[in-house]
Amino acid sequence: MQQPILVLVSVFLFSDQVKAQRFDKLLELKDQQAKVYYSNGHEQRALSIAARLDKAMAYNQGLTGFKPVVTMLILSAADWGSYTKFPVYGMPHYNDDRTLIVAVEDNAFWKSFVPPLEQLPEELREPVKKNYGLQDGSLSMQAFFDLLAIHELGHAFHMQAGLTMQRKWMGELFVNILLHTYIAENEPEQLPALTLFPKMVVARGTKGFQYTSLKEIEERYDEIGQKHPQNYGWYQCRWHAAAATIYNAGGKQLLIKLWDALKEQKEILNEKTLATFLEARVDKTVAGLMRDWEDGITR
């Protein structure tokens, strides 16, 4: 019996050595619930992002009874290509179901969502300037994108807990509900930064977007995310808006109901059955996302 134990010990030691080599260009933050590595020169931003992730980890564990294992890399543009093959700097994502990649610097992807203020509905202009404005008068979406680490953390929860998400878009809706629930319950002062950005993007309509249906995002998820990032961002903003509606309908209890329903339902359901299941097990607002998707598209 001793030899297999020695082999296992050797494997774990080797894995630790490989991990250390993988992140050898980065600095490590100690005493975090997740393993956190960051690009040199960005300690304060890394501390801020990691502190929020720790709080969200503990809160979500309290709701779901589950805690995932996560390693987060907080990367500069210069380090991005060394640790991920994902082509869009600034798009939060996983390299695998445990390694979360986020950007530490403002970037072209985030800035691509900044509209001319005159193109926004009048009721959004002043709130957008208040929540996303910089001292030089320009706008930055960093306040919104910094919150997306919690969105990505949600993926670790459902992937590692083995939930059957039914649809790729359901996986995204779920983590947006989780994000909105955490912010509303723990950092309500951040709700404007979380909710204004989606309203702003959706208000601009879908002109220039090739894909707008749930069927298309289901069938072309990777293609849209990697080759059409603004189009993908529009989908995410629709899901963010839906998450706010769902939370407002029933608070954190709806997140718990959705978690339990997706955990128990292992068989993949067809469209009609899925909508009925979501309405019966969770809430009509969740089923409404499917039934009313096309009605909510502004052309």
C-alpha cells in the first residue's frame, strides 16, 4: 500500500511545481479564499478585486452549500497572451473550470461599449456620466467590468457542483442572477454601476449585430464570444437586465430555487418543457426570458 501513496504524493508535489512554473511571471496574493496571482505593478487593483471575490465566495457558499476551487489571474495587457489564448483582452473567462482570467487595466474592449452620450435616451445620460465618468470628462466602463469577476465565479460554482444548466444561455443567466443577488444584498451602492451599463447597451439596439436569437447564441456560443465580442456583450446585457427583473421578483430565494432545480433536473428538456419547468420550479420571470426574448429586442 505504501507505493501508491508515494506515487500520489509525488503527483501532488509535481502539480504544485508545475503550477508555480505556470505563474512564475506573476505575483501571488496571500490569505485569499481563491488562489490569486496578478501582474506586477497592479497590487492595489488586485487586492480590491480579490477582496470582493472572497466576500462573494463566502456569500454564495452560504446560499448553495457548495464551495468551488478557483485560481484567479488578474492580468495586464502585456501578460494576457502568456496565460490565455483567448483573443480579446478584457473579456473575463476560464481557461478551464478552475482558472479564472480577468483584466486589470482599462482596455479597448471595455471602451468599445462607450457610446456618444447624444445617442443615449435622455434619462440615461446624467446617470451614465455620474457612474462611469472620469475626472477628465471621459467615460470608463471599469466600474461595471470589475464586478464581472463575481459573474465568472458563478461559473465555477455550477461547473464544479455538476449542475445541468440545460442551455449555454442558462449558464450565463444563472451567473448574472448570482451576481445581481450578491450586489443587491451586500453592496447595494454598486447597483447603478451594475445595471446602467446593460440598459445603455440594450438601448442602442441591435444595428450591426449578426445574431440576436437565443437559438443562435446556443448554436454559435464560442464563435460569437470570440469573433463578435460586442454582439456577445449585447446578449450578456440582455441577461443582466433579466437577472435584475428576476431578483426583484423574489430576492435571493429565487437564486436558491434555480440552483436546486438545475441540480436535480439531469435530463435535458425541450423548449416548451423547459419553460414550464422553470415557471413551476423557480418563477414566471425566469420562464419569461425564453417566451418574451424576441419581444425585448430593440432593432
